[in-house]
Amino acid sequence: MATTRQKEAAKGNIARARHTQSARAKGAKIPRQGEGMSTAEKDRLAAKEFAFPKERKEPLTDARHVRTAIARFDQVEDVSDAERDRAWKRILAAAKRYNVEVSESSWRQLANGGKDRKR
């Protein structure tokens, strides 16, 4: 549950984002603050470049995105265990490609600090 302080911070962030977006729409050259991928860049990616291609969740385009996909793996909703198994294989392949060390052998180890989840 969000605290009052978190809610106020979120409202402020939304107001700043709306103001910035409006300025960009009117032609202002305001640089993006984040180093992440823009929505347009994400939309141009092929489905096979995502851990969850059907949902287009968790892009695997570089080492940073691979680490993020591992960290947020349990936050992806409305996917089956079979889809998670396939996504984990994609993540491990991308981790190998980008030299990212992964200590877990299964995605089930992510939830409980290294112990397999019971379902």
C-alpha cells in the first residue's frame, strides 16, 4: 500500500511529465532524462527480442536489460509457468550473449531468495 508521501510524489511526477510532454508536442527540444529505451524504440523491436514476446515484456537488447529482466521477472503478470519457462531460457541465452552472470538455475529460485517456489 502506498503512503501519503509516495502518492504525493507520484502526483508531482505525473504533473511534470504532462508539462514536459506538452512542451515536446509544441516543438521544445527537451532531452530524455532516462537512459532506458523509448516507447518508439521498444515498438520497433522484433518480438523475439523480449523475454515474454507475446506480451512484449522485458526486452533483452543489452546486459542492463537482461539484469532488469531478471530483477523484474516475478512482476510480470498474466503469464503461465510454461511461458515463464520459455522466458527464462531466453533470458539465460541473452545473459550468456552479454556476459551477465546468473546464479539461479531456474526462475523459481528468484521468489524466495534462491529456494524453489512451491506451487
